[in-house]
Amino acid sequence: MSKDPGADPLVIRNVEFLGGMSEKHGWRPDSALPEVAFAGRSNVGKSSLLNSLVRRKSFARVSRTPGRTREINFFRVNNGFVFVDLPGYGYARVSKEKKAAWRPMIESYLRRTTQLRGIVLLLDIRREPSDDDRAMLDFLAEVGVPTIVALTKTDKLSKAVALESAAKIARSLALEPEQVIPFSSVTGEGRAELLNAITSLVEAAP
């Protein structure tokens, strides 16, 4: 029996912004709740994906200027787990100095956070994975963080082309099919699948 694609596998009852970490070893929430982080290039649609997941238009501010997220932002969801919005990477207009400051902050968070259950890495389904994308995947494999890849903006392609592109990206990155979830914040495609995957991460043992 197939699941209703419109059903909510995880009902988001409340979301609370806890604050942002702006530097390596800086402030972060004092919480033992499991965390799931979101990462991707600055123009990949991360804010739109987060807004879609929690069904709140202003949960993560959508900016016309990519690269606006300057901190690691923490959001408590349902008082049971935390969504962590990592700064976007790979945006050309961001200075080398700022990129150099972000990298150790992000890497320190990923290496040192014992509550981290997994990461959702966003890739644009229309684009070849960049060197930055590949470097992030290699780093996540190195530190052993369970990773789900969300392929955003599927609504920009026909269904046949999107399926072909998803398969091509999975092959090029040597990913298992179940690690890759085509997603659209416009149509809602992939939302239930991604929420199911996040629920599995949250419920997994540390």
C-alpha cells in the first residue's frame, strides 16, 4: 500500500530560533537534543527548502542575494530536535577572508558536535557537482557524518530530465540511490521523503 505523497510524516508543531554561532568555539545552544544540519552552495535554495519542510514562509529568510547566512543558526523543532543552518559556501562575491573564517567554524562544528545525527547536503539538480560540493562530501565521509543529498529545484526540469540528472549525479558522486532525494520547494516533491529520512537520523543512536 503506497503512502499518500501529500501526507506529513513529521508534523512540525513549533519552531524556535535559538541563536547563531559566529566564530569557531563561539556561543552555541547548551542542548542535548539531536541535531540535523543543512549545508550547500549559497544559491542552492537552502532557505526555501527549510521553509518548505516546516511549512513556515519566514522560518529561514529567503534572500535575493546568496551568501547572506553569516552564522551557524540553530532552530529547536517540536522541543525534540534541532535544525542547524550552516553558512552557504562557494559564492564568488564572498571575500576570501570571509570564506577562510567560515571554513574552520563549519569544520569545527561538524567534528566536535556530539549531538549531530546527520547532515542534509543540498545540490542543484541542474548543475554538475562543484569542487566545493565534492570537497564537502569528502570531508563528511572523513568525519563519518551520515549524509543525505537533496537535489533541489526539480521543478525547473521535466520529470524525465530530472530523473536522468538525479541518476547521473548519484553515479558521479558514488552515492547509493537511497541517499539522493529530488526536491522542490515549489511543488513539494521530495518533502515527505526528506522528512522521513530526517526522522530516521533523529531517532538513530548517537
